[in-house]
Amino acid sequence: MSGNSDPLSPRAKLAVTAGKAAAAVSRAAGRGSGSVIGGRVALKLDPDLLARLATHLDVILVSATNGKTTTTRLIAEALRAAGPVVSNALGANMPAGITSALAGGSDAKFAVIEVDEKYLAGVARDTDPKCIALLNLSRDQLDRAAETRMMAEHWREGLSGSKAVVVANADDPLVVWAASSSPNVMWVAAGQMWKDDAWSCPSCGGVMQRPGDDWFCGECGFRRPTPTWALSGDHVLDPHGSAWPIHLQLPGRANKANAASSAAVAAVFGVPPQVALERMYQVQAVAGRYDVVQFMQRDLRLLLAKNPAGWLETFSLIDPPPTPVILSVNARGADGTDTSWLWDVDYTRLTGHPIFVLGDRKLDLAVRLEVANQHFQVCENLDQAVQMAPPGRIEVIANYTAFQDLRRRVGN
């Protein structure tokens, strides 16, 4: 909290101290950052702690199926032009992890918080955000998050009447449906590469018409709103029609879209697009994503893809054949235990690449690749895959816990 804020109550101070102690013990035991267990301990001692910690902060919430960690990082960099920022930069995006992050931000002006889609409404209720960024909704962890229309409805109900400025992607019908219950929405034309979750109207269930970049429902009239911000090639168009160049070290069109939404959020707090976009150039990698690491005398680029939309975006930015590709898939609790989503990924896009498969669910992935008529080899571990891969930089694509396993193996 800022220096002129009221001090925390003794109970809240005790909760913060106990949470930090629990996190330190977890780190010392080698069990990760400790942010989740620390937050759980703190909330047990003071169930209202998240709301108390947010009271004197300008809170920005970021939620989506894909891109929320990166967008949170880009917004945080942009807003540092206007004051100190606290953020859950490592992606602990449920209430416990968010509480831990805010507990470490005593001098911050802004809190830029990534929020798991399922928890957005509750965290918004607790933190009274000034701005909420909604990027996309697509199928992900069906065993935990249910289907996308239900998630959109959950957002729509939870954000109804919110005082926050909602910065929302005009190209995703599910996001538009969810955001339309809010009185103050800023629409961004950020694009939508994956459309397979948005062919039925979220308002009436009718079939969506999708001519070009436009979309509308021919039955109830629900349609794409007019955006005031837009991604246009390598530029962001602001509400005045000015075009600002995007210079990122992060690859791919999806990250340009993230930058466009981030520039719109920064503008809500008075940071001009030119300043915001220049600051975003500082971001080279996000929690290990996009990092190029040396392992066994080879260059490996680490890429995270955890659902069909994410895999589609990732395939668009890997080096062309014959670049070797390692794919790793797990199905642990944090990934979702249902791997049926593999059948929604177009693996024919990997034709011509030497493919090496590993992870807990490597045989599930092998069956999917066999049906897609791809040539691949199943490997026991990363070391074997790297040894077998032909020369050149290796693209390594993994879902969430598989990605963490790989980072630990390469010492990243």
C-alpha cells in the first residue's frame, strides 16, 4: 500500500507475517516460490486480507484462456512509467497467490493481477478494480473450467454493473457477451485466430455469421461492437486514429495483440501509447516462456501451449521445417486431467519437422500424431530427445506442468 494509507490491523499484519514465513519455509524445502501456501496461510488467519491489501491500490485485473501471464507483464512494464507496480508475475493467479503478491507490494501505486478465469468474479468483488482486461475465451481444462459458454456467463454475471473500465477483445464473441453487462467498456480489435469455440451465438444459441473479420448472429442481432483501439499489422491504432509501432522481443502475432490490449489499459491510467509500447520492449521472456536456453550443447527455445488455441498460435511462430520439434504433454491437476483436447489441435501443421514426443501422456500424444500422419519418435526424457534431434535450434513446446518439468531439467 502507498505510504499515506492506513496501517493494517494487527490481525492483518499477523496474517501477512505468517504467510511470508510459510512461503519462506516452502522455498527452503525446494517446493517452488511458496506464494500459494503463503497466501493460503494468510487468508486462513484473515479471510478479508485480499480486500484489505487492495484498498489503497489502483487494481488492474487480467483474465483470459491464453496470454494473461504475458499481458499482465506487459501492462506492468507500461504502468511503471506512472508509478511503482506490484504484480503476480510468476502466474500464481488464484486468490491465495494473488494475496501473496499484494502482501509484498507495500509501496506500490498499481497492482497488475493475472486472474484465473474461474476466479475473476470473486477477485473483482474483493479488489474493486479500476480496470479489467478480457482477452479471449476458449476450451481449456474441461474437467475443471467447464465449457466456454458457461464461463462467459459466469463473467457476465460477475461483472454486471462493475465500475471498472473493461478493456475487452471485440473479435471474440464470448468476451463481448461477457463484457456487455458492464457499463464502461473499451473495445479492442485484437483478433481471434482460433474460432472453433465461437460458432454459436452466446446470446441466443443461433449460428454465428463470420464474414472476414466481422461477426454477427443472424437470429438475434448480437454483433461485433465497433472497436476504439485496434491491432493493425505491426502498429496499434489509438482512438484518435494515430498508429504507434509495436517493437517487441516476444515473438508472434498473439503477443502483438497482447501489446495492443496492454496499451489500451495503460491509456486508462494516463500512460501514452508511445511510452507504453517503448517500455514493453524490455520484456524478453515471461516466466521462462520464449527463453532460448543452452542444454547439451544445443539451443532450445521453450514455448508454452496448454490448449488448442495456444497450440495453434505457437505453431505459427516456430521456425520452418526441418527445424526439430520436441512436444511434451502431462495431465496433472494443474493441466487438467482430460487430454481429449489433443484431438482439436491441427498437428498437420508440423509436417516436415522431425518430432520427438515425451511427457506423462506421451502415448496419448503419439496416437494423435499417428492419426495426423506425422513422423515422430517417442522418447523417455528430454536428454534422449535432444540426443536424437538433428542439428539446429530445437523448438520445445509443452503444456503447463510439462513446461515446468523442462525448465527444471535445463536449469532455467
